[in-house]
Amino acid sequence: MASSTHLPPMTMDKPMPALPPGFKELYQSGRYSDLTLICGKKRFKVHKCVLDTQSTVFRKMLGSDFKEAEQNKIKLEDDMPDVLAVLLHYLYHTALPTAAPGITKAQPNFMVWVYAIADKYDVPGLRDLATARFAEVLVADENADNINGFVSGIRAVQGHTADMRLWDIVDREIMSNLGWLADNDQFFGLLKEMPELNKVLLKNSARNKVLGTNGQFNGLRVEVGGAYGSQPVISYY
């Protein structure tokens, strides 16, 4: 896991060129579709020319001797249908869909999945949008729903990408709220699951020496033992 609390401005990847407006209607209607993507129980009628121009990975799939492509059907068994739907919407609209449940409900883990599929199919513009949206919805506060989403979002980052951009967002949000997170049982459970996260937080604290302007703490120490046995436990002083 990589970490940094002093970051240069994020460089946005160059997005694919936007398609003419008429292509949006073709995607919605499925008219003139020449390829079906099969993902779980869902089938997406798409156009080879769109996939070819918007994704280098799809371009290679369509231009190879891939038998399924020749039959105009491709099974994408490793992807999640709802996340694939966001990817395909972006290829035609160069924007996130406004009605996708994972987006409208502000679920951090869903945006990690969108980031991961954009990375898988090499769609830089969607990676950027997913990164920006993840930064908006990864909120650490003491509201029960938000802390659940916060913890699940971090687990999703660990499970689906090692990319530094998402970990930087996680690190900053934790460090900004460490005063109360240090007393939260769910967060401590997360530290038990992810020993590397302990190291990141300690490095950030040593680098920045959080100032005690609010009277809470000036730095961190590691205690071995306690409720989590041999796991390092963060406390403040």
C-alpha cells in the first residue's frame, strides 16, 4: 500500500473523444447493435465501433481471433453487471449515469468497483470520474451508515486495486478524522484485518506530527497487545 499526505495535483488521464449525440440514443434503443455482451443474467447490446474507439482492451478483443467476437457475442464472466453497465454508459455518454443505484446512494465501494473496471478495460476518463466521485463519497463521520460505508470502501480498495490514487484519498480521510476513529470499534477491527494500514498511519503521523490545536492529541504511539493480541494498536497522546 502506498501513501502520501503531501500530494502533487492529480494529473487527469486523457479521456477518449466524445461520440456524436446520436450514439446515446443507439445505445438506449439497441438499434443496429452488432455485438452482445453477456454478463451474469444481463445482456448488453452494443456497437463494435464504439467499443473499438473508446477502449484499447475491447479493440484488442475485437481485432483478435477471439471466437466469441466472431460470433458477435462475448461473455464477461468476471465482471459485475451493474458495474459493467456504468462502463458501457460512459463509453457512449462520457459521463457517469445519474440513475445507477451505487452512484445515487453514494456507495464508496461501488465507485472502487467502477474504478477497477475502468482500469481493466483502459478507459482513462472513467478512472478519473470514479476517483473524483470516490473522494466525494468516502466520508468518515460518526453516523452509523457513513462509518459502514467508509469501512467497506477501504476494504474494496484493498481487494480491487493497489493504485496509489485511491489509497491517497483513504489516507487523507483517515488522518483528518483520526481523533474519533481511534475510539471506533469498526475502525479498530479494520486495523486488525489490515496490518499494512497501521504502518501507513504511523508513517503519516511521524511525518506530520498532528498538531494538538483541538486539545486531542499531538502524535501517535503503537501498543502491542491489548484487545487485538499481537496486532499493533494505535493510541493518541
